[in-house]
Amino acid sequence: MTSVLPSPTVSQMQIGQRTIRPFAVAALYGIAFIKDTLIAIDPRLGHLLQIDPSNDNTKIINSHQAREFLDVTGLAQWEDTLWVTRGNNVYLCKLDTLALQHFATLPYPANGIAVWDSTVYVSCEKLGKILVFNTNTRAEIARFYAPGVGVENLALTEETLLVCDTVEQSVYFLDRATGEIQFSVLTPFESPTGIAVHTDSSTNKQSIYIAYSSEEPYIRDNPNAEPSYELTYRDRAFIQLLDYHYDREKRIALSNGYLLEMSYVEQIDPLEDVYLQDLEWRIALPSDTERQKVKQVEPVGLPFTEKIIDGQRVAVFKLNTLSPGEHHLLGWRAILEVRSIKYRLTPRDVEDAAPLPREFTSRYLIDDDDLAMDIAIVREAAIEAVGTETNILRKMYNIRNYVYDKLSYAIKPHIDTPDIVLERGTGSCGEYVGLLLALCRLNGIACRTVGRYKCPPWGEKQGVPLQPDYNHVWLEFYIPGFGWLPMESNPDDVGRDGPHPTRFFMGLSWFHIEIGKGITFETLTNEGKPLKKEDISIGELAINHIRFTILKELPAFETDRE
């Protein structure tokens, strides 16, 4: 057995600039720092690993005790003692022997663990609680509500309990004494399975590191298959700095972001011969928001002029004529800074929210997009979704859960109205949005459509052109005194029992690209009049091409953004 000894000092700059990819791991769950040495558990192999963050050098510490550490999920260290969770049990051991000693047994599987002095925190997904024990008496001294809905791993600072939730894709910052949530941040990747706090030995600065474990699809050669390749999956496990900035006054937390290039191009290639005069083709441009900054935008193919419509930038392309056999490319290329954002508002914060401004009532409480707000099934659903609730934030949360429970996701070739969607019980993201808009507006909540695409969420694949599979829309709802808040249109927890995750309720990840808030993404006019779909649609005129290229990682916050 190799004892756990600190590695040569590694500066925070060296660690923070790189993604840590240990060798020969199937999964990573609990992680911890002993000075500048990173230790981690691979529960599938039972390996307790010592990792050099500067070069990924990996050693198996428990080379003769791997069986004892199989299925360990939580890992923590205090002084000369290592703490782990396995099954329903909590164990401790000395670092120089690694002989596990039983500490406590929970009624259900214990997930994550964190230790500070004489206090042990243990998370239990099935209980929905974080249990607090005294290390000397082994007695349970408190219970906190677990903030998320998935398996949670834990870490501690002197005043803060950090809770990393696999399903919520979030880290929650809790008051260590009371368990009260202070704020939360979104992680840049899915399936965060471990969390640790590193204190730089030279500056005493603390930083948070997250372990991620999942699978990724890839194509591999298979000489026995026809054709001679197949789709399969491989393990994907790594550790990365969680960079974040919380603005208490604005109630927002920004986290890991990327500089990326996005292009949207229409290839005009009509299905049938057409002749159109004085054609004006409008395509919305990316928006500037708290989390998204447009650094540059330029035309692709034909030139365009810019127009501001309801506060949103729109590219306007003009063709004097479009004749049979004529082909063009028109579109834009933009350089964007994008970051994850999470708002921290509670029902108590909005209890005394002001009335909705009159200009919002006339614009965002009306049926302006075939929302079927006068149809009985939709009006009844609006009442059923909210019940007697009066708090605007709880009403919004109830409507969201009502729609998520009523519908199952299904890709559709066209958008049906909310009454049809309710009767059918399935819908695409656009149909989820339509139903949400109808129910919110009938309940006096101003809301609008946002979208239009999500960048493929592969932040490590920089410099490689990426193409999204589909377009995507979500919505924003308005709370007087606070402004517009984002919300995903449809749940991305298909097949999971229990509460719906709230990671994208008042939050968006870096891969959500905001384009044309509250306006139509793409419109055509012919001789000054809107071109109707029944006459000819955009899909009959052109083929669109969407491309993303992730250029580099960005810090969560820069002083010149203020």
C-alpha cells in the first residue's frame, strides 16, 4: 500500500488553467484535496487515487484494498483521517492504514460526505436530507433539507456547506449552521459527481473543483458488423475548476463560460420555381443580456442592414427580385461570450411585487400567437394549474410542473395549438412553450418566447465545428421590480421519477443562445406585405445551416463587463 503524502507544491495558477484527466478511471465520485494533492475515488474499480493536478499523473493508493472501496460514493478528509460512504454506511480510516472502521448506518444509501472538525455531514437522496453527526458521540445532531433532486456530494469551508447535485447540474451554497440556501450556480457540464475545495498553499485562496462522470457516444470500427462500424459508449470522467461570481444585489450567479462563434445561414434553393419582387428577409440577431455579450456580428453571403424591433437587433436582407433558378446565401456570423446564469429569488422576495405595468398587460397578457386562450380546455387548465395560489413565483412554478406532468416530449413537424396539445398529451418544445404562455397569461403572468438554438454542450471540443440537431425555444416570465426571468420550455429529465429538476427554472446554461427575445425569429415580406405560409413558406424557399465553434473558455466574471 502507498501512503497518502502531499505532492510537490502546485500553484493555483497551474491547476486552474487545465482540465484534470486522471488515467485509467471508469468513474469519479468523491474527491478531496490534502494540501495540493488531489485524491479521488473510482467506485466501479474500487480505486482510491492520488492525482497530480499539474500533469494528471495517477497512482492507486489502495492497491491491495480495492475490494473494500468498491461502490464508495462520498469521500472527505480531516487531518489524518479519511471518511467515506458506501451503501447505507459511513466509514472512517487513518490515511496511513486505510483500514475502514464503521461510524454510522443510515436507513437508505448514504451518498456524499463532508467533515469539519467534530461535525460530519452526510447526504441521502432517498431521505431528501443532509444528516449532521457529531464525530465524538456519533449522534445525529441536525437535519437539513437537500436542495436538489439528485444524488448529492458535499464539501465544506469554514462557513459554507457546498452541495453538488448530479441531476440539477448545480452547486448549492448553504449556510453551514442552518442549511439555508444562500445561492446556487450551474456547472458547465452534466453529471457533476464530486466536489472539493482547494486552498492555495501560497495565497490561501480557496477554489472549488468538480468531478464529472458520464458516458459519451462514439463510432468505433467493428469488422463483424455490416457496415463495419457501430455506435457505442465510453466512459467520460474528468475534474475541472468551477469558476463563478455571485452578485448579491442583482441576485444572479454567473459561472463558467465560453467564447464561441455562431453562424446562421439560409441557402435559397426553392422547391419550385418562384418569382418574387421586392423581397425583404429578416433574421433576428443574438441578444445582449446579463449572461450573453455580442462581441462581433457580420454578414454571410449577401449584405444586410440592421433594424431594431421591440428592442431586438434584426438583420434585414433585401432582394429586388427572386427569379426562377436563382440561388443565394444570406445570414450572419457572430462572436459571443456566453456564461451560465442562475437567479436567486424566493417566494418571500416577491410577496409584495408591484402590479404589472399597463404596457406589459396590453402586450404580454394577450393571445397573439394562436394560444387558444379562449378555448374551454385551456381556460380550465389555467385554473387547475394554479388553484388558490396567489404568489407570482409559486404560480409560475406550479404552472411549470402542471405542464411537465401533463405532457410528454415528442418531436413534431409543425406546432399545434395548446388545446390540441393538451388533448393529445405530447408536444415539442414549441408546443410546451405555447401551452406555458397560454396558462401564464390567463393567470396574469407576463411572458414571452426566447430561443432559438442550443450549442452542443461539449465545452472541451474547442475549435471544432459543431452543429445542433434541432432548433429550440424556451420562455421568460416577468416579475415587477425584478425583471425578466428565464425558464426552460420542457423537462430534460425524461424517464426519471420524482420532482422535476429546477436547474433551468430561473437559470440558463452557457449553451443556451438567446436570439430575438419576444419577436419572431425569421420573417419575409413581399412588396411590403408579410409573405403568408399558405402561399410559400421559408422551408420551401431555403435550407438553413447552423454552426457553432467553441473558441476558448472564459472566466465567470470580468471587471470590464460592468
